[in-house]
Amino acid sequence: MLSDYGCFPNTKHKACIIDLLGRVGKISEAEDFIMGSGSENDPILWHALLRACRIHGDKERGIKTGEKLMELEPFAVTSYVVLYNLYMDAGKISMAMKTRGLMRERGMSKEAGISWAEFGGSIHHFTDGNNSCPHNNAVHARLEELLVGVKQKTERGGTDIWELGFQSRKDGETSLTRHGELLGVALGLSTLPSAAPVTIMKNQRISWESHETLKLLSARENRGIIVRDPTHFHHFDQGSCSCRDYW
């Protein structure tokens, strides 16, 4: 960049290098690049590394990266939530509870997940964990129907990735039925013409459970499904996503 184009690399350029290394599993090299980049205190670079750790299952390095982000962004809710999940995944329950307690002490709360879409000339909003959306009964019934079909398909395929997502709550619901983006997709599938793709917007990054569910729904329903979150554009089609499962 410097010798051929006279362009000095900025933080976003450096984050792209980390992202590229992370995509091919060179996580150690990505971390070394950060430390020698001259921008080792920029959260953007560590977020890129954290994404690679999550995708490739490097829990210990992921925890170290999450702790670094806590130092760099002490009042960023996302950093606390990410580190809490990392500790839980690694079985470090006491550290996860300590992180949640620190978040509570500092008066911080997680932003509500909100999804929205335009169907029939109207904007529809769906809040994660909130059952008060319009057409509530019909939408939940349609989503349950879709999830049953997906669950049956995965059971026939011998996979158990849905164990958590299909775990029943005390009120009889599954955890997946509380994801706003899935409720939006269910309404779109019921409302839009059969050839039209379903497009949903969300203010937070979609979860892994939702991502895998939408891949299977796109194949089962033979429909294109688009979800745009703050950082990525996901186009689900015939069981795959345009992000290639790296986001």
C-alpha cells in the first residue's frame, strides 16, 4: 500500500488482514499481527480476532481477547455480554457470574434485540422475548410449525445442534420462538407472495441458533431470506448463507 499506492493503512485495513487470517484459521498469526500493528489498543482489531476465535472454537484465546476488550471498552455492554458467553462456553461459571455482577454494579444492561420488516405497506417490529407483537397468536403458531419441520429434518439427519434451541421453557415455548428475527421471517413467509424473498432488519448480530435455523428454513421453504444486522448482510438460500458461516 505504501510503496505502490502511497496509501498508509488505517485501522480498517488492518482489521481486514486479521479477518483474512482468521478465516483460514491462522489465529496465532492474527494475534501477532495485532501486537505488531501499532494499533494494539484499538478495539476493532480485537473484535476481528474474537470473531475468528469464536468460529474456530479457540476458547482460551477467545477469553483472553474478551478480557482485553473489557479493558479497552469498560463501558461497552457488548464486551460484557461476549465475555460472559465465552466463560459459560468454557465452563467457567464463577467467572461468568463475576462478569455479570460487574455489569450490574456499573448499572449496565443489555440493549433489547429488535427486528423489523415491511410487509403489506406496514412496518412490523419484533422484540426478542416479547410476545406482544401484532398477529401474535398466528405468527407464533406459524413459527412453531416451521420449527417442527426443521427439527424433524435435523433429527432424520442425525444431528443434535438443536438441543439448546428446542429446549422447552416452563411456559411451553422453545427458546427459538423468542427470537424476533425468526418471528419476522414467520410473518413474512405467511404474508408475502411465494416467490418474494423475506427481508428482515435487526439492531444486533443474530445468534448462531437463528443463523442455523434460517439456513434450514430457506431450504425447506425454497425461499430467499435476507437478514441485515449492524455488521453483516446475510442472504440465506437453499440451506446456505452468503457469509459462509463466518460473521
